[in-house]
Amino acid sequence: MDAATWTVVRLTAELAALSTALLLLLGTPLAWWLARTASPAKPLLAALVAMPLVLPPSVLGFYLLLLMGPQGPVGQFTQWLGLGRLPFTFSGLVVASVIYSMPFVVQPLQQAFEAIPERTLEAAATLRAGPLDRFFTIALPLARPGLVTASVLGFAHTVGEFGVVLMIGGNIPGQTRVLSVALFEHVEAAEFAAAHRLAAGMLGFALVVLVLLHLANRSARGARAA
């Protein structure tokens, strides 16, 4: 593997790791709220979170490009803060990846939180455990399988994303060229041997992720049954 390919792999790993960390930071409280709330706004917010599952990546990337561009509200705000423009930068890729991978993190966490028996939380409340105490000492430990699933899916989905990252990041070597974009570039240039190496690596990565996810879920089911 040459230096250019290693740079692409490193950049992809950095993007996936940072995006996953931000997704867990933002998605965990959001999933908890969706799991516990009876607010009339819940269906709308849940639909917005799930939107990337049904929306074509090019559509989402197009509107993100408009929002983060020089005339968009987000672009004007970041320029006002002195941060410059987000499109065609690594930071822009992170923002787009977080938005596009959000349902892959929020939905497993929401399901894990919804599976927690209400009587468990009520028992903790009777022992004078506050809301934050119940969340960190009871809800999060019980939702650990969901956290594992959310982390793995968020990371893997970010690694494999193509449409949004191409729309937002383009194909700048060392800055925004990630694995999926590099694969497309090799195919477009008829460099099929290089494309095969990248594709086979991503295929192997996906298989390992799915096997590990299956084993983790089976272990969690066994622990609950015991």
C-alpha cells in the first residue's frame, strides 16, 4: 500500500472516529429524550432524525452545501466567527457525516433506552436518585449493548458514505479524499486493480463489523437471559 493510500485510510479513520464521538455525544441525550418523552414534538423530531435513511445522499448533500456555503446561514455564521467556510474542508466532512449518520446512532440507543423497565427507574427515584443520577448510574449501564451497536454502526456508516462526503468535501488529497471517494476516482480512471484493493478492503471491513455486531448482540441477549 503506497503513501497516498495510507493517507486516504488515515483520513477516513479520523473522520469516522471523530464523527462517532460527536454522534454519541449528541445522539445519546437525544435518544434518551425520544425514549422518555410524551411531547407532541416527538414524531416530528424522530422523523427529522430518521430522514437520512430515506433521503438520497445527493439531496442531503446539496442542501447542506447551500446551508454551509458563503450565502447560507451556517456559512455566514462560521465566517462571522472567523472559522471560514465549511464546504471542501475536513470540518465540513465531519458536520455532514454527523448529520447523515445520526439515525444509525440515535435509533439503536432509543430502542435500548425504551427497553429499560420503568419500575427500575421508579425504584431508583424512590431511593432519592435524581434524574442525572438515574441516567448515568442506571440507564447508561443497562443500555450498554445499544451503545456498542450505535458506536459500531455510526463508525462503519461513516467509513462507507460516498454521496454526502463527495458533495461537501469534493476530492482534495490529504484533506477530503476518503476511501469511498478514492474508490470512485480509481474506477473513473479505469484503475481497476487499485479499485479492487480498496473495494476488497472495505468489503472485509464491513463483514468484520457485521460479525462482531452479531456476536455482541448474542452476548447481550445471553446476559439478559441469565
